[in-house]
Amino acid sequence: MSFGQSIKTCFGKYIDWNGRASRSEFWYFQLFLFILYFIAGQIDSFVLGTELGQIGTTYIIVILGTMLPALCAQIRRLHDVNRSGWWCLISLTCIGIIPLLIWEASPGASGSNQYGDDPLDKSTTVE
């Protein structure tokens, strides 16, 4: 999946946590969010004059607008490695981020699993 397809897919599945997300879909979307958050921070800092260390209005609007698609993409990514979406709650602890990152970087389960078809299997993917 390309960078653009990833963004389109993740926003197209805005509140859809069913199914699975490939590594490329998830990580390209995370890269997009990082760039978007950086730009929002720069707008707040340079255009609106927000002080360093303060959270500006633009940044808050961007965070609120991308929170659900980011969470749903993370849940679908966990589904791809055969984990329940509830595992994303371990990120609320500092140490919980480590296994979460390992799972998100791991290859997905081959073939279908209880969460859906393999997103990399072209024979089951509907375009």
C-alpha cells in the first residue's frame, strides 16, 4: 500500500475498527500524522504566536480530528497480528508502549484470522 492509499484508507475507515491493517497502511498513516502534527505546531508557533511548550488551537483541532482514525488504525493493526483491539489500552502505562510497538512492527498473521482476511492477500482484497 502506498503513502496516499494509506491516508485515504485510514480516513475512509474513520470509525471502523473491524478488519485488519497491514504494516504499510498503519506506518504510512503514522508518518502522515507526525507530519501533520508538526505542521500544526509550526502554524501555532509562527502564525498564531503560541509560546514554546504551549498547545495551540490548530494543534488541538488537528489532534481531535485525527484521534479516532488513528485509534481505529491501531486497533486494525493489532487485529492483523491476531491481537484484540483492547490491547491498545496498555499504552496508557509507560512500559506498555514497548510490546505495543513490537506488535505494530511485526508481520501480520498469514491468511485469514478471526478479525478478517489477510490485507496482503490480493485474492481476497476488494478494491
